[in-house]
Amino acid sequence: MKPAKGDRAGKGTRSTAPAQGQIRINRFLSMCGITSRRKAEELVLLGKVEINHAVVRDLATRVDPVRDRVFVGGTQALPVEGLLYLVLNKPKDSITTLSDERGRTTVMSMVRSRQRVYPVGRLDRNTTGVLLLTNDGNFAHRLMHPKFNVPKSYKVSCDRALARADLALLRGGIALPDGRTAPAEVELIPQGRGKEIGITIHEGRNRQVRRMFETLGYEVLKLDRVAYGPVTKVGLARGGTRSLTRSEIRSLKEMAGYTEEELLSGRSPGHIPR
Ligand code: URA
């Protein structure tokens, strides 16, 4: 950013007054796909953000996206060219991390994109199906936030037929070590001989579906995520990706609490309302 009158470039003293083309530091970091605006503020307060080689700690600091050089933890933050929203049909035996020191197949190796995208949450190594990826850090953060309860649907294949009483227990909530699960929609899949179950949960805890079934004494033989909100993998080959449609993005954003104004402006909201 061009220093305002009285600023001493390189001394960390920056103008916080609005000037044409300048944006707040937290918004800039969110545009770089680094994180949500709220988390970006935490990075600033922790002294992890430098502008033109001076650490900034003032949340009101403004950035000129063209002239200023912003670094987070020593790495330059660059605005993403455009926001990308993808779905991958994750195959079995692939892991949801950006890289793996043990050389295992990562979901990132299946994504052909010039720009870096990140998985929205994670699926277990042997879980297949719908995995969203994006470079819109704020969108990802909101989708994963428990407040918004975006529904996720799974097909579960178990080692034996589900007892009627257990169907009711799964629907009502299962006591897990990290707390009781929220009510879920659970149905037997026709022609599945009682061993194939459709379940829609509104949370995203670690290994949640497997743990719910294991708690009741069932072995989960296969777990496939068939939908994340409105997004399915219908027509998508295993290991294949596609861009989300406008209507899928809009619908996910609505589920993640974006206001009508935010949807219309295309802006990412800066905070999660209470
Ligand atoms: N629940 C699980 O148990 N595993 C997953 O991968 C996703 C949801």
C-alpha cells in the first residue's frame, strides 16, 4: 500500500484510513484463499502477517492488493485469480491430506487445477464419494461450522441386517465419547436385505458414521458419501472431478448462512453471525 501522509514505510506504521482500491487486511487474506476473515484476524493479532516486510498487528490495516507484498508465516499471500468450487468422487484408499510423507495416494493428486484448492473437511481413507474442494477459505470454513448443519448423506453397508430398535437409536442419537449425536434421518435401502442403510447427518465429527454403527455392534464394510447438501456424484467417475454448478454453489451458500445481499454481491461474509 502507498503509505499515507505521516506513515513511515518499513516501520510498521500504516494508514488505516480507507483509500481507493485498498481493502482490509483480513479481507485480503480471505481473497487469497488462506482462511476466513475471522481467522485472518487471529493471524494478524498473532503477529504472523507482514506487509512490505513489516509485521502488522492492527486489524484496521488496509492493503493495496496490487502494490503491497503480504506475507503470512514467511510465504507470500497472492489473491486467487478466481474462486473455484469442485466436487471429487473420492475413490477408496486415498487420503484427504495435501501431501503424504509415506507416499500414499492423496485426493490432491486427482485434482487437475492450476490453482490450489483445499478439501472441505475430510473423508476417511476407505470412505468413497462426494468431497468438495475450493480455494474460497471462508466458504469452506462456514460449511464446516457446526452452526450451519449442512446435511451430508451416506450409504452404509454393514456386516449384518440392522435391527429395528437400532434404526430408532440411530435416528434419535447415539452416545459417543465426544457427546450424543444429533438426530439423523435413517432409512433401510430397498433390496439391501437390511444391511444397506441410508443416513443423513447434520454434523461432521471425525469418523462419525462409522462410530455410530460400531457403537451398536455393527461392522461398517463400506461407506459412501452420496451427497453433500445439494451436491451429488451422479455421472462422475471414481476419481473424477467437476465444477459445481451456479445453483449448487448458491444453495450451499444459503445453507452456510450467506445473506441475500452477500449472495448478490458475490462477497464472502466476514464473520459468522450468532
Ligand atoms: N463418517 C465416517 O465415519 N467417515 C467418513 O469418512 C465420513 C463420515
